[in-house]
Amino acid sequence: DMILEGLKARNVPAAMLEIEITEEAPVDRDRVGQKVGRLADAGISIVLDDFGTGFSTLVSLKDSRIRKIKIDKDFVRDLAKSVEDQAVVEAVIGLGRTLGIEVMAEGVETDADRMILRSLGCMIAQGYL
């Protein structure tokens, strides 16, 4: 409620805000899900950060209002050298496409990784290039 009140007090549209939720720590899914649902209903974009490293990643996608997935840097770091990482990244991109969820990659630090991501269908990258 503080977030929504803050946006209203500053006359900032909810659609201008993205809130990142990390998958690295176990949480009370029901309690957090209700709060995230209220924020999403208000128009705030919910982003699942560090995708693939958490405790209940796929469950989070199934019954939530996630609008964007950020593929964790652990899958991107060796992308040019690892067929396994490429397979995981391609699967996540396909999953996002099927569910209508935007996918971006974090930790992109080389042109080679950026080009591989683009060839796999990931057009949004975050990192030090």
C-alpha cells in the first residue's frame, strides 16, 4: 500500500514502475502473491529477477502476474562456450514467448553473448558491453 500511496502522492502513473522480485530466497508465496497481485492490478510491472536460480521459478510463472523474466547472469556468462547454457536460455525464451512474458538477459558483457542471445530471440540485454 505504501508503494501505491507514494505513486499517487507524486502523481506518477503505476505503469512507469517496475518491481523486481528475486527468486533466490524462499518466501510465503500466498502472502507475497496477494501483495504482488494488488500491485499488478494497479498497473505496476512485476519482473522475475535471477530467473532459474530460485526455489519455485516455474510455479511463480504459472500462477502469478509476472510481466518480464530476467535470465540470470549465471546462464549468460559462458553462453558462447556452453551448449548447455544456450539450451537453457533458449528454453526460457521459448517459455516466455508461450506465456506472453517479455524476456531479458542480465550480465551480458561481450558482443558474442549479445549476438547469441539475439539469435535465440532475446532482444533485451542488461550488462557491461
